[in-house]
Amino acid sequence: MNQMTRRKPAPTPVADAMPDDDACWDAFLARDRAMDGRFVGCVATTGIYCKPSCAARHPKRENMAFLPDPAAAQAAGYRACLRCHPDAVGRDRLAVAAAIAFIEAAEETPRLEAIAAHAGYAPHHFHRLFKRETGLTPAAYARGVRVGRLKATLAQPGSVTAAIYDAGYSAPSRAYADARQHLGMTPSAWKDGGRGATIRWRVVDSSLGPMLVAATDKGLCRISFGEGEAELRARFPHAALLPSDDALDAMAQRVSALVDDPGTHVDLPIDVRGTAFQQAVWAALRAIPPGETRSYGEIAAAVGRPGAVRAAGTACGVNNLAVLIPCHRVVRGDGTLGGYAWGVEKKRALLAQEKGK
């Protein structure tokens, strides 16, 4: 049995294209931290360059020029702002991107010391930096990478044990522990269409139509519009599907109420499956206030991966919890709606209701 699957080294991260001048100016006016590291603003009257979130007083628009990075600003004769330290932002973001590539390319989960050394930082400092940029610790991100590999290998022919080792686990016990936390069921149950798992479900009415609400014993695993038992069974053909009970009835009513009153604070248990990146995106979605939207690029930047715009869109697309994880609040960079798993009209209606509140 091949316990280690050789993987190609990850490519060096490539920076996002620089926004146009109007978008750069808007970012400076908003002191948008999500745009830090994507460009710098150069002030002709002072000869300094700053990051977008700099707290200093804004100069006049005609005195501002925008360049892609500190190196370009220095070549043009500008010096770094001593208040916002723009050089550190680019270095930090590149270091985190390099660490992510290192983690994803590693055959086994690397230790913090190795990750930090690869990025060129001291371990304790880099631990804080990585969490600040991604919302996850390096260890949590690495666990998510392994779970993602486990899901992929479990979908292929072969034994569960082989899939566990091919995903980079050194022992089945660690894989089963991660699976209970991230998959909601054991690896063998996941591979076999949910065999051995128990899911309770019901369809509840909402102002935008019927909603399927389903949960494992850990929490909500599926909220969707226009689905029923057939669709749920297609996802988990071998799971035990049971009727709703009092606990699920109560959760379903609270979920339905979110459609009309999205500002209500809801603290419901969830059992969703995803990689570390997907989980970070879903957390960023839940942080968007009702009535507001974000672009896919803004979400990617918010989780420390400004170059992963397409991956952020994919994470939105595989969201299993409609409304509760509000992927309908993410739009394209030009302001158009983009896609939605349950139809663009549902997305438009949800946004209209939220903006009317």
C-alpha cells in the first residue's frame, strides 16, 4: 500500500492585478484594510507612500498617484510612511501566501517551526501573523488541507485505509478524529454515501417558498430552497433519514424567520463540511451585515487569499446552509449579482428584502 502520495510542489503565489485609480482612491477614502498589499498610494506633496488603510489625514486627490508595490514607489523616489509601515504589509501577505503553498504541497503536515522558517519569520510571531491574515492558525489550516484531501481520496476507488494514508495521515485515529469534526461522520460513512449516519429533516414554509432544513446530531447540515427528501437522499443515499423532532422543529422555525428578519442574531449549531479555506470564507460571509454586499475579491482578501477570487466563488457555491451562511450577499466586482445555488431570483429577492429593512 502506498502510504504517501507524491504531490507536485505548489506554484509561487501570483499577486492580484492592481485595481484602477478610481478603485484605489475609494479604498484610501474607506481606509480599506482588505486592499492593503495590493497597491500603495504615493503623495506628491510629502514624497511618501502609504497602504490604503493608513490612518493619516487624506491628501487631495490630485496629489495622489497609485503604484503596484513598495518597490515601484521607491523606484519613483518615494519613501515609506512611518505611520502605517506599508512595506511590512506586502512582506506579510507574501509570507502567508508562501506558507499556504508550503502547507498545501507538503506530503505530511509540517510543524510550525518549518512553516515559519519557510516564510522567514520566527515561529511565535508567524503564528499570530498567519491567524490575523487567514482567521486560522497554521495547524488548523493544515488540518483543513488534510480533510480536503481525505474527502477527495475517499471519493476514489480503493480502501478507506489507503485513502487515509494517501491524504497524509500517519494513523487512522487522527483521520477519524478530524472526520468527526469536519465531515460530520466517519470516513467509511462518508465514502459510503452516509452509511451509519442519522439525519433528521423537514420542509418549512418561508416567505420565499419551502425550505429544506436537515441536521445531524451535531447541528444543521443542509438548508436549501425547493428541495425535499429526494434531494437529501441523493446526497446521502445510505444515511438514515428520520422525521423531524422537537429540537429540529425549533431550529427550522428560527431558520425560516431569518428570511424576513435577517438582522436577528441566530446562534444555531452547524455541521458543515469544508476545507480550511472554505470554512474561512463561510465565516467571512457570516460577518457581512444584512443589507450589505461584498465582492468575491473582497471576500478572498478578507480571508488572507487576495489571489483566490475564483476559489472564494467556489466556496460560496458549495455552501450547504442557505440564509444562515449568507452567500447571497456576495456579488461580482462590477456589482452584478452573479450566480446562486438556488437561483438568481431567490438571491435578488433576499437582497431586496434585506435592503428594505
